Amino acid sequence: MWKFFHRLASPPHFYRLAATLIPWLMFPGLLLLAWGSYNGLFVAPPDYQQGDAYRIIYVHVPAAYLSMMAYMFMAIGGGIGLIWRMKLAHAVAAAAAPIGAAFTFLALATGSIWGRPMWGTWWEWGDPRLTSELILLFLYFGYMALRSSIDDIAKADKASAVLALVGVVNVVIVHYSVEWWSSLHQGQTILKKGGPAMDPEMLQPLLAMILGFTLIFGALLARRVRTEVLYRERRTRWVRKMVLAPEGGR
Amino acid sequence: MVDIGMGNYGIYVWVCFGLTLIIVVLSDWRARVRHKRVYRDIEVRIKALEERE
Amino acid sequence: MRRRLATERKVLTAKLSAKDLTLIRGERCLFQQLEFALDAGELLLLQGRNGSGKTSLLRAIAGLLSLESGEVHWNDVPVLSQRQEFHGAMVWLAHRTGLKGDLTPAENLHFEATLRPQSKTEIAAIYERLGIARLKRLPLRSLSAGQQRRVALARMLMADVPLWLMDEPFTNLDSDGRKLVIELTEEHLASGGLCVLAAHQEVDINATVKRVKL
Amino acid sequence: MGADIPAQPGILAGLVAITRRDLLLAWKRPGDVLNPLFFFAMVCTLFPLAIGPSPAELMFSGPGVLWVAALLASLLSLNSLFLSDHEDGSLDQWLTSPQPLPVLAIGKTLAHWLISGLPLVLISPLLAMTYRMPAGVILVLIFTLFLGTICLSLLGSIGAALTVGLHRGTALLSLLILPLAMPVLLLGANTVSLAAGNEAYATGIWALAAYAIAALSLAPYATAAALRISNE
């Protein structure tokens, strides 16, 4: 087991493994998305309260969930990198940030579009989830700004790892404080998300979408980590050998 | 046939799904482009070094 | 009296060594597979041009830089696993003195005294020796660069530690000052101390000198 | 006396010394203390000019305005927290001293709070009065600002440590710290608003106090780690 992890952490091994992994994540992910979208859009019955507008949750919920998950990847990757000095973990953290920011943006945009017919406004400060998500987007911006303003990669890795760990504690605090805050101001009824009462015909596509999104996230992450690894290892012998090999290494 | 318009909500729903598609495709495309660029830069540098030796 | 004996004993066992040190800063490899071993009473001279990595090596020894590979050992234990003990046994004279221009030498040194174990030597004697006794109530920024350097030297003399790290200690000093630095280093080595000194020129000193060329 | 080991300065001695040194430095350069204070007062003056002098509106927006102004003012002084110590080599000396770095970080943060946080708390009643805040609410404001500025100084020390030595430090620092500081602002300002509306506000105070304690026990470690990294 330990040996497996050790090999996984070796950059050339990971670089090759990720390349074979990407299609295996990408295509099932796309299939699940297609199935989930079809069933979510056309098969699942309309919600008795929100009508067809609720179908936005099929993209909003997975995006919101992945925005958190990407942040966890950043924080955990950074933590592992700091404690065990594992360079691959830092590469994962660096790669997760832009993907997480993209999904956070998507969650915000879909939440806001959903708000238009439901609340009659594009932005409702009273909704704690949207507000937390906005703060999360700012946290991503801060993280990426810090990373890009430090030239030395090793230093950037460590500094942004500290920031991500501090940020993860903050995300929890933001969540609860914003919830408290919106309860003060009698926040509007918020987006209904799942729960035991949900019709299986509605729930199944949602689960498929969540799983599909996760696989796509994995594929995107693997692709970006490959780039990070390649760049960080640009002076090593294995990269040199790969580049000079007749068939190349993509 | 199903109702594409979904009452009055169709436009919102379709925009959301469209946006999702755009963001996923764009993310993947950008990641590919970045990888190619990094690879090419490294290739150029290594080959230049190789020729000098 | 007993105190001094204790200090001497501590110093006698002291040993600074390193193996396989490699440091990469940005795009450049500053040194590779560097090694040295330094015993009590010995001076390690780091020589090299400007920008050859002398300061980086000193910073790495002090534990301020993380190395690509290799470890520095203090008494055969890796420095990073006993940071506090090691830092309690060293003092470093850096290019940037770490003294505040707004404060007087006395105020600066009063603060410094709380950071490290202090020797019993009278502070007045140290001021006298360094020739800064009459300056101690003036703001540091009103002193010349050489005088500020002497205040930084006072910090080293005040500390009761076996290991001195010195980065270009002769900068800004007049010939008297340079002689003084040599004398102080010789005394420190003679009492069983260790010293790592980075300089771009030759140092004429009466002690066992080991060299690292960068 | 323990004769066999050299006298090792105590842990608290380092904390006290570093705080004392920073206060002494601030004493010799009073501008560092006064600038954020003036900034705070001026931002608080801007708002009535922008939204009009109607007492009802001022009473309504007072807590939020005072809190946002306090947040921005404490942000203003953060950039210089470790900057001069980094530039003149003091950081190198602390990092190579046997004193535990988190303790030194607490000392620095304490000094920063005494220099830039506490004065804000002290002049806040004056500004609150111009916003027609009743005495009871002012008391709540003082208390929340007291706890809040502690939180902000602690959070800010992490950001200042992360950005020390970077070229675009100031703008970056705000970008890093503001999202982290949002819960503090939210808790503080809303607690005062609740008090102003004669509603139960104890939850906010407790939450702020909990935040301050958590920050006090965790932030110094993050600051220390960040300093080690930034000073490489």
C-alpha cells in the first residue's frame, strides 16, 4: 500500500498515469451529465411550488458542491505539502484553484438566474448560500492572486498552503455567521435542495449530475496537475528524455 | 413532445444549462491549451540546449 | 565561576557539520553536494565572488532557507529537528543588522538581550571594547554605518553562545574595526567557540581555518 | 540559580520585549498611530455627507458605517506590520532566536492592536454620538469593536506575514484579508444594529468572543508559519 502511494507521488509516474486516467474520467462523466440532463430537463416532473424553474438545481447544486470540494482539495493538498513536503500535493492544490473558481462562478451565476423568476431579483442578499458562495469566490481570488505574485514556486506553494488552511477554517465560520445574519433579516425562502421528500424521479438525475460533475472535475484536475508537474519538473532528466524521445510525450 | 418552453421558466433553465456547458468546455479547452504551451516552451528550451552541446 | 565552566563544557562538545547540501534559488543552482565539518575552536571560511551564494549558505545553516537536499547537523542532530536548541546556541551577524534606526543602541541591545541567553560580561565593558560607549544614548540612525556595525557586533558579544555566523563582518569598518573583529573572533575560537564567516577577501587570522569555496 | 545552564530568557519575556519595543517605536513615530485614526474619523464623516443628515437614516446606518470604517482603518495599518522588520533584518534575528516564533507573533500583534486597534475603540463613542447613537448602544459598539479589533489584528497579522516582501503587497493584502474579515464585520455590525433596535444581541457578542479566542489560539501559528515562508 505504502509503495503504491510512493509510486503515485513520483512525478513521472503520475504524469503518465494521469494521461491514461483522463479519458476514463471524462467520458463516463459526460455520459452521466447527458443522462442526468435529459432526465432532469424532460423526464422529472415539475415542482409543485417552483414549476420548471427548479430544474436549475441540476447544475446549481453540483457546481456549489464542487466549489467547496475544490477548496478542500486546495487546503488538504496544501496541508499535505507543508507537513510531508510532498511536491505533488502542492501541484494538486495549485491546479484545483482555477477549477474551483470556475465552479464557484457557475454556482453564483446559476443561483442568481434562479433568483430572478423566484425572487424577482438577480441578487438577493438575504440568501445565505449565495452570500457564502460569493465570499468563497473572493477567497479563490485571494488565493490565486497570492500564488501569482510570488515568483519562487516552492515559496508560492507554501505561502498559499497556509492561506488555504486559514481559509478553510474561515469558510466554516462564514457559513454559520451568514446563516445567523440572514435569519435576522428574515431571508427569503431558499432554494430547495433534495431532502427525503424529493421524488425519486427528481432525485436520480440530481445524483447522476453530481457524480458526473465530480468525474469531470477529476478529469479537469488531472489535466491541470499534469501541466503543473511538467512545468515544475522541467529541469529533470525524465522530462528531458520524454521531450527528446522520437514519439514525444504530449 | 416535451415542453421546451417550460412555462415561463424555460429561458432561465436553458441559460443555466448553456452556461454550464460553456464553462465546462472552456475549462477543459484552457487546460489543454496551457498544457500544450508549457510543453512546447520546455521542448524549445531543451532542444536549444541540446544543439548547443 | 561555575557558570563559565558550564559554558566551556557546552562549547567543547559543539560540532557543526553538513553533508550533501544542495540549494536551488529560482532558476540557479547555487551549490551542490557541499559538505563540511567544524569542531570547537575552528573557523569555517566561506569564500566566493558576489552572488556566489555565501549569504544563502549562511542563511541555510541558520535554518532560514529550506534546502533542496541535505541537512545541517548541530552536535550530530539535524538542525531542523532541534531548531530551538540550535538557535539557542548561535547568533548571527547579517548584512542587514536587524537594529532599529529610531532606537538608541542601548534600547536596541536591551531588546536583543531578551532573545538569547546572555553572557555575564558587563555590558559596559562590551561598549568600551567596541568603542561605542559614548554613542549609546543617540538614535542609531544618526550613527555612521561603521558605528552601527559595531553595535551589531555588541549583540554577538552579549550572547552566551558557541556558534557565530558572520556575513561579511568587515563591511563598513575602518582598519581598527577590522582588527577588532579578527581579535574578537580569535578570542571566541580560543575559548572553544565555532565560527562561520563569509568574506570575499582573504582573512588573516590566527586559528584553525577550514574553507568552502563557492 | 541554575548554574549549569546559561540563563535562558523566559517565553513571556520575549513577548513583553517585542511589544515594548514596538510601542517605543510608535512613540517615536506618532504618525503611525494617528494616520489610521484620522482615516477612521474621516470615513465616518464621509457617510453623512453622502447619505444626508437625516437623523433616522444616520441612526439606521451608523453601526454598519462605523464598523466598515474600523475594518478599513485597521487594514490600512497592517501593511507596515512586518515590513520594516523584514527590510532591516529584524525578522532574520527573530527567526534565528530560541524564542518560539508564535509567541513573538503574538507580541507583534498585541503591539499592533495597542497602537492601531485600541485607539479606534476609544474614539468610536465620539463618532457614534454624531450618528445619534444612544448611550446603551454605544456601550455595545465599544464592546464589539474591542473584540472585533482584536480579531482583525490577529487575522491581519497572518495576511501581513504572507505578503511581507512582495511588490504588490498592499492591494494583495486587502484581497487576502477582506474575505477573511467578513464574518467579523458581519457579527460586529449586526450585533450593534440589534442593540439599536432593542433586540436580543447577546449571541453576536458571544460569537465574537468565541472568534477572538479561536483566533488568539490559532492565528499566531499561522503567522509564524507564514513569516518563516515569506522570509526565506
